[in-house]
Amino acid sequence: MTRQQCDSEQRDPDTTLSRRSLVHGLAIAAGATMAGAGAALAQNAPAAPPTTITTPPRDFGPNGAPTTYFWDPDIIAVDPSFENLAQPNTAIKRLHTGLLWAEGPAWSGQGRYLLWSDIPNNRQMRWTEDDGRVSVFRMPSNNSNGNSFDFQGRQLSCEHLTRRVTRYEHDGTATVLADSYQGKKLNSPNDVVAHPDGSYWFTDPPYGGQLYEGEPDGPGGPSNAGGKLNPRIGQPAGFVPGKRELPTNCYRIDPSGRVDLVVTEDQVPDPNGLCFSQDFKKLYVVSTGKGPGDTGAGGKGDIHVFDVGSDNKLSNQKLFTDCMIDGVKCGPDGVRCDVNGNVWSSSNAGRAVGYSGVTVWSPEGKLLGRIRLPEVCGNVCFGGPKRNRLFMAASQSLYAVYTATQGAGPG
């Protein structure tokens, strides 16, 4: 046999099994074997539901696989009583993404929309309940952070850039509610809540004194001591940068316009989120981490609670929770109460995957449950036509989930 005949015979598909055919056949056989093993395994145990801690992670978006389990796998009941607060046949949904840092969600009951802040982008966003459309609500927003609505349905905003608390009236005008205390400029108001007596209570930490979420102090100020940063870059002509002049306190704006100090930095350093209990007899104040320009140790990432007297004086301060769960610091930020007095707090656990999202606490400070998100969560609020939907502003995205309870208070 000649070499040419030999080569021809070796390439004849009818008489010779090529290497490619061999590999292909082995792959089919292996696949069939694995499929059979998988089918057998599925008969012995249920498939594991996808969660935020699976690899690859669960897709929370509108195009993700549906959650068909009778408890969303990322809604965790730590205490059996949480089953009376969570809705079993609903799923966590990502409503929008593409933000830089989402904060300050607030629900307009009459407008039936949710607004929130995208702080670094200097804008407020709006999600409408009827069609799920997301649009820019206000731009520029003066790097607004926390938002809320008062008992008359007027929007309240805490502005980092202008270091003030603003109310938007029904006729479209804006009223500055507070920008100073005892003649000194505020730091960067963070969160605000309304009281039935017509007053507004807000926190004033220093987090807006940085380039990303506002503007640093003018040269020589605590957040720009070396004077190397130019806070006028990117701002309109005539912008005058301020300097930090006050400790990190909490204040009450009286209906008369007077601003009163209600919680000092010594009591709660770096105050962040705050909310009233459902009966307005308690005030919860979150203490977050050390902020720009802080000279002290800063906050410890915990939640404090005060009794609210009929004279609007606070007393009987207690540590509500240190927000340590399974040895993980679930750093709190924004908080809301439900009608039963439970506290729903955002959780920023950093790189501790599975612990960022929302933590839920009883009025006594007992952990009831958790909601896991794939992003750190900055703030929360209740909304929807029945106020039974929890909206979560989490880093670059907005999430929502229905609950079996309702939020207390407006906004």
C-alpha cells in the first residue's frame, strides 16, 4: 500500500474515527451521565433557591429569573415573629440602577411616586407607581441627601452643598427652613423627619464636606486643612465655600422658625438617619462612622433611642442596638418605623457579602429579620398606595419589596 493510499484510508470517515469525533462522543456521553446524576439528585433534594450569596449572584432585575419560592430566599426570619411582618409570596425587585450613590428615599402619598437622591450626580430621581417610569425629578439638587414629606405633603430636603434644610411648597417655591445655628453655618444636614406639631427634626453630620457628595471646606477648614482642594471647581460663578463651624448635632426646627439643639455630639457623634416611633414618644438616632474633618473618634455604627417629652425635650438615652450580627458590623444609616413600632434600618456591611441590605428590630432592640441585597444599603422608606412596600436606596440601585406591615408617619 502506498503512503498516499494509507493517508487516504486514515481520513476516510466511514472506516476511521477521527479525533474530533472521539472527543465529541465522549462529551455527549459525559453530559448524559451528569444529566442522569442531576436528575437523580433532584429527586432526592429540592434545588437550592438563588440568593444574593450564590455564585453567580442572583439577578434582581426585571429580566432575572422569577423567584418561585414561598419565601424570597434573601428575606430571612431570625425570630419567628418576623413572619408576621414579611410577605411570603413576594420577591425583592431592583427597580432601577445606574446611580452613583442612592440616598434619601421618600414617598409622596398624594403623587404616588417615590423620590430619592443621587448625591454625587447632584440630582433627585423619581419612580412613578403607575408605570414604573424613572426620571430626573430635580437637577441640580444642591447635592441633596435625605428627603421626606411633612403632614401637609410638602417635600423636605437636606442639602449638602448649601448646608441647609429646604421645604418645597405646593406652589413651587422653596423655603429655607434652617441653614445655621446660633449664627454658625450648619455642616451638611443629612436626614429630616416631620412631627405632628409642625416641627422638623434633622441631623447634621459632616459627610457633605467631601468632593464626592458635596464640597470640602474652604482652605483651612477641617475637611480641607491643607488648602489643597479647590471647592469652587465645578460650581457656578459666585459660589462661596463654607467652613465647618459646628459639632455634629441634631436639631429641631420649631414652627416659629427657631432652631433648637436636641442631641449633642457628645451624646450621639456623627448622627445620620433618624425617625420617630409610631406614637412619636421615642426618637431613634443613628450614629455612623467618623466623617471628614472629625477630630474625635466619630460614631461607632450603632442606633440610639430617646424618650420624647411633651415639652419636646429628650431624655433617657439608651443604646438601642450595636448592629452586630453574627460577628459582622451591619453599619446603619437610614431608619424607619412601622405601625407596630419595629425599626427597619439600612445595613452597610462593606465586603461582608450577605449582610448588606436591611435589618429589622423590635421596639425592645431584638433582631427580628434581615433582607439581603447585593449592594450596601444607605436608606429606606415605606411607600406604595397602601404604604406596605419597603423601598431601599442601595449604592447604585433602587430596590423594593412588599411587606405585611405599613410604615408609620408620612414620607
